[in-house]
Amino acid sequence: MSVKLSNKFVAAGAAAAMAMSLAGCSGGSMDDSSNSGSSAASGDTITIGSVTTNSGTAAAYGEAEVKGFELAVSEINDKGGINGKKVKLESMDDKGDATEASNAFNKLAGDNNVLAVAGPTISATTAAVAPLADQSKLVAIAPAATSDSIETGNYLFRTCFKDSYQGEVAARFAAENLKVKKVAVLYGTGDPYSSGVGEAFAKAAEKLGLDVVAKESSSSADDTEYSAQLQKIQASGAEFLYAPYYYSVAGPYIIPQARSVGFTGYVMGPDGYDGLKLVGDKAQYDKTFYTTHYSADDTSNSKVQDFIKSYKSKNNSDPNTFAALGYDTIYMLKQAIEKAGKNATREDVRNAVSGMSFDGVTGKFTLDKSGSPTKSVIVLELKDGKPVYNTTVQPE
């Protein structure tokens, strides 16, 4: 399976763009006087807009999401639509650019036939759209934008868990599944993803009674030399190392260097480990784990295999995590629109999404007050250099 190349890869490169897009968009004004009260579902078709990254560096992410959207819409229409109405998908490409995302969302918001939006794809473009969703009172659900800094909960929600949630789950997995007592954390202080997840892990570990025996850092999340920090971690007696970096760093540098200084304990990371780049002896990656949103090998969720079968039939390929998150996003909107009623307005849909409980391919969850799901998390383990399903950690 082509595993998700985490949206953290994008978030790292787009941190500055995120801040700029927030500043640029929040200063603008937009007339929202008519959109919220109009009955966007009053015709015989329900239009759902989408804003995704279908070109540029992150095109693979957006393209997979769109395939998930399209599969869900096709299934829904085959079963009679939503409230007896066929669903139409109006797709826009934001090219992974905050300005393009803003323009695309504004275009959809200006069309009173559009009842809700699926997307955007990455954290930077989602941050740009967040204030626009509020201004236009048009609900948007971002499938894979995990950054904690994104303002959600008003008209913007998400299907994926937040970055910090992964750190908390990792601490629980270390304590409850691996039964370790002494843990260490290594993260990049210059990267909001790495530092945010790392700090969340350390805080949760202490709360669970684990002994955080070493807390080391690098100046960035893309260094290539970590031996000095890892020697201190090895000397601390840690049984477990949490190292929230990206697949392109953890695979070729951190894990091999940890083994080279004599660390034989567990190594764990967040979804940035998806697509982990391996070097040398595969055995050095044994006892390595990471959290993610979806696994084709998950037998605890009956919806997974049905989704894979349906996706393969339509696309002649295996779905990845982005496709699964996109698929769930449309079904979240379906559930909300059905609850909102036959002639639902945008505001009705927003109220139906807020606090909703949902059971999908990527887990069972309830949206919290900030618009993010508290959901089950998949843990994968590397065996013979390949990620395999280990367990599903359920929310507390």
C-alpha cells in the first residue's frame, strides 16, 4: 500500500506561509449577510465544494483526498443521495498555496448552491481558509490538516487528530502496551510539529507516572547528526525513545545513530514516520513504532475492508491514508446534512457538525469543542523493515 506521506512534511515547509496566510486573510472583509440564511439545499441537488492540493509539491496528498471524496459521493448517490437529493462535488485546486486556497474558497462561498466544503489539504492552506469559513458561515472539514495552531471549532472542523494528540497517545502506548518505566524524548526545537508533539508526549508521560529520564533537542527537524543527544539518552537508562521527526530524518539518521551508540530500546514517532526511509540493516528498525490514521491491516474496524474493496474496484489501486480521510470527510458531511434536514442552510449544517459523533474508516470519534476529533489511533510496528499493524489505541 502506498502509505500516507504525512502532511507534516508540508507543514514543516509551510510554517512561515501559514503565519503569513493567517495575517493576510484575517485582515480582509467579506460580506456574509446572505449566505448563512439561504437554503442551499432547497433544490434537487446538494453541492459540496472541495479545496485540495492537486498540483505542486503536495499534489499526491490532494489527489488521494479527491479520490476518497469521489468514491464516497458515488456510493451515496448510488444509494439515493442525501435526503433524496443527488450530491454534486465542485472541486477546486489550491496548488498548495495559501492565496490560491483563499481564492478557491471564496469562489465556493460566493455560490449559494454550495452547502459545505471538504478541505483544504495541508495545514498552511487550511489556516488561510479558517477565517474565511467563519466570515462566510460556510462549514469546511479539513481531512488531514493536523497543526494545533489552526483555529477550528466555529465553521472549520477536521477529520484527523491534532499533532499534540499523537504525543499523548504515544505516552499511553509506552505505559500501557509496552509497560516501560523510563522514557526519553528528542525533538527539533525549530519545528512546530516536532516540538509540539514532543512536548505533548513529555507532559503526558509525566502525568501517567513515567520517568522522563532525558529530554534532548536539535535546533531543527532536518539535521543529520544526532549522536551527541542520543549518547545522553543511552546513558540515562531510557527504555523508550520518542523522536517526533519526519520519515526522511528518523529513518536514515536518528534510528541508525541511536543503535550505533548502543540504544536497544523502543523507538516511536508520530505519523511523520509514514514512508520511513530505511538504510543499512533492516534489523536496526526492529522495536520501532509510529502512530497514524489508518491501516489496511486493521481488523478491529469492519469498515476498513469494505472501503478498500470499494476503492480498488473504482481506482484499480490501494487507498492510502489521505484517501481514507477524504472518504470519511464526505460521510461526515452526509451525516450532518441529513441531520440538518431537507432544506438545510449552511448554518444548519454547521450546527449539525459541531460536537458530532462519527464512526468511519479512520476511526470512531466525537468532535471536541475545538472542532477536532478525539478518536482511535492506529499504531504500526516495523517488522523486517515493513510497517505492520500492531494495535488500535482507543480514546479515553
